Amino acid sequence: SVGTKRQLSSGINAEYGGNGADCEVTRVRWVDPVSGKISTTAVRSLTTSFGPSMTTLTVNPRRESRFSKMFRRSNLLDTIMYATGTTMIVLVKIDRTVIKDPLLLRKFRDDLAYSKKHYLLLAEREVDVDGRPFHIFAMQTVGGGLFPCRHAAPEYALNILSSIFPQTLQLDSPGIEYEVVSVRSCARGVTAQNFLRIGAPASNMVMVYGLGGTGMGTMVPNAVLLSAVKRQRGLLAEGKISEEEFRSRMREGRFDKIPCWQGNPFSRNYLKFYDERTSRMPAKVLFQRGNRLLRFLRSCAK
């Protein structure tokens, strides 16, 4: 994995997969934005989640003729468009001497998403101030979907605070106080489907992009899904399942085993969110395309 202060450069190295039908990622080249130093890290597998600024991921063979390059679509990612939103961290203080029923606190633990706005719980704690009990909730509320803007206008945050968020949680009720801790613009990116896209261009690599505005609420299930897809992609590369079986499992969400997870929580059709056109594309560009082009030119010469 790459840390928060490291940025991937255009350096994902792949090696021959044995029969030319596939390849695997062996090294990642990254640059430290502070020092500018470029380093290389050996990897056994690669799982990536790309933000909205990541719009291009290309396959660049060491040797390629201009003629063959004209007939190759090099970008492994679909077109990304900015969908900027506003993210706020809010502290909510509940006076337990006023609100005594614990069932009234359940709504603060729910993750709610509707239209272009949602909120979720980050943490909670019981505190005592001068012998008086309080319950504190740290919450994140997000509103967005401004196309194709990179930055959000401040009035959008004011709209969330004056309407949706306090009304849903009834923050103006007696015994409840809240305070905004931070406000920031959060750039997001979506594809034409307005849903995440999953790609697995190499046998041990899986990537997700176009997540839109549901990042924190779906961070864990997205990671489990990517782990499941990466295993199936590995089985396909090893010849243990066929291309049709891989498609069937993706279509039905039928994952026999998920690394570091018990059971299979998935059941929907993930094939429609999977980039089939880029599957095995690096192997074709790196190891096959030149040979096919050479055979084609030789056959024309005859």
C-alpha cells in the first residue's frame, strides 16, 4: 500500500504471465511529494482506490511502433467528471438529564443517505461535566454532487446546516446542542454510470474509481468487494475458472471465498460495474500486440 504522503507516479511494473494471456504486477514506483525522491517497492499484489484527479492510467510498453500505437486505446479508466461536495464534522451534545430515554439516541447512530446528502456517525462518548451526564456524538455530514465543479460554494454548507441535517436529527430540541468543528470542500469524481467502476487489468491487481460521495460510508464493504474480485481474477489467470465462469460469478455476486473475510455478503450484479474491456489489456499491449501486428504485416506482404 502507499501511505498518505506518497503519491503513485506512472510506474506500475508488470511481468510476463507465462502464456502471454495475462501479466502480474511486481513493483510500484512512487514519488514522495515532500522530497521529490522516487522509490520502487516490490509488491505481491496491488489494490488501489483512485480519486477524481486520477483520470488516466496507461499501459506503456518499452518498445512500440507509432503504427501500433495508433490502434491502441491506452487509458484503462473511463471518463471521470468532478462532482464536488461539502464535508462537515459536527459535535452534538446530548444532556442526559433532559433526554433520558436511550432509544432517542439511536437515530444518531444510523447512516442516512438521500438525494445528494448524507450523514454518518464517526464516534461517541459519555462524559460528565460537574456531575452532569452528557452524551457526545462526532458526526460527519456531506452534501454534494455539483457538476462539474472542483470546489463547492460556501452557501451549500449553510443550506445543509439550516435545513436537512438539523431537521432530520431534531437538533433544535431541548437538551441538544451542536457545533461545527470543520468545513471543507471534498472533490469527488463519477463516471457516466454515477457509480463505482471496478477494474482488474492484471492477475494480481484490482482498482476502483468513480466512487462519488459515498466514500466513508462504503469504505469497508468496498475493500471486501475488491478483495473478492482480486481472488476471482487470480483464479481466472491461473486457468482454474473460465472466462465465462468469471463473468457468471461477477454477475451473480457469487464469490466462493474472500480473503480475510468469513462468508459472502454480496449478491448483486457487479459485472455491469466491471471494466471488461481493460481486463488483460496490459498483457495484450506488453506481450501480444507486437507479435500480432508483425504476423499481420507479414501476411499482407505474402
